[in-house]
Amino acid sequence: MLSLDKYNKHKGERKQEKERLKQEKIKAKQKEKAQLSLTKQKPKTTQNYKGAIKVQKVKKKKKPTSNKKIKKQCMLLAKQIVYKRDKDICQHCKVPVSWSNRHASHVIPVSMDWRLALDPLNMKVLCYHCHLNWRHKHPIEAGERFTKTFPKRWEILKERYADWPKGSISITRLEEWFTFLQNYNEKC
């Protein structure tokens, strides 16, 4: 058993050790703040004609593009290609469509698998009515009609669907698709 003197001695050493660690943490934080203040740009201030000080926002460095941004860009490009290819005519009722009445409908639904969501061959133009009241309510009939109407496109889609690995799409794969779609769009 420890005597009272030894206990107090250990207690004092522990207090000193805690204090030393606390001081080290404070110094580390101060160094970190100093480094951050050197790397960050400080906002510029200007005075307007009334003498009020106006702080300008500092421009942030651009972050690398995320999967979501690239997916969105790819989807927009794919839709543009589909609209050009189908000449803004509904593939079901053959009525010319434009703007909010124009929908790019997926043959193999995105909910089933994301791999072919960005493929222009997997999309067709439908009017609002045909897309919501026919395609979504009668998907089997819509699929059969597509296979009869566009047999070559259906064969290509089946091959692509079988070849691609399952799972989420990597950012490199998305970037490859984006360049492919850009080149494809320029050719149209």
C-alpha cells in the first residue's frame, strides 16, 4: 500500500503531466491556426460612398468534380443526343413535343440498374402523357414494343448490359462516358 507521501508525490506528477500535455495541445493548435491563416486568403474590404465597409467574399478553390455532378452532366448530354436523334417526336404517338412536354424515357429502367442509364440507346423521346400514362403503367407492353420497333438497338443494349460489371459506376467510368457522349453529340 502506498504511503500518503508517495501518493501525493504521484498525484503531483500526474498533475504536472496533464498540464504539460495541455500546453502541448495549445501550442499545436496555435501552430495549426498560423499555418491555416497563411494558406487562406483574407477577404478584401472596401468602402462605399457612404463610408460603410463592405467585405468581399473570398473565392474558394475549385473542388474536383464529384460523381453526382458528372452523372448530371452525362444525363443532360445523353438527353440532348436523344432529342436530336428522335427529332423531338414522341416515339409512341408520333406527336411533335417540346420543352416540358418532352421526356426522355429509359427502355431499361434506372431503378432496375444504373449501368445503362446514361446510354442514349437506352432512351427514347416520349410526350408527357405517353411517358406517365403508358410507359410507367404498362412497362411490359412498352418493352415489347421497343424490341419490335428497334431490334438492332435492343441487341446492342443486351450486349452492353451483359458485358458491364455490376455495382456502382466509378468516377473514371463516368468521365469516359462524358467524353464519349461529347464526341457522340458533336457527330450528330
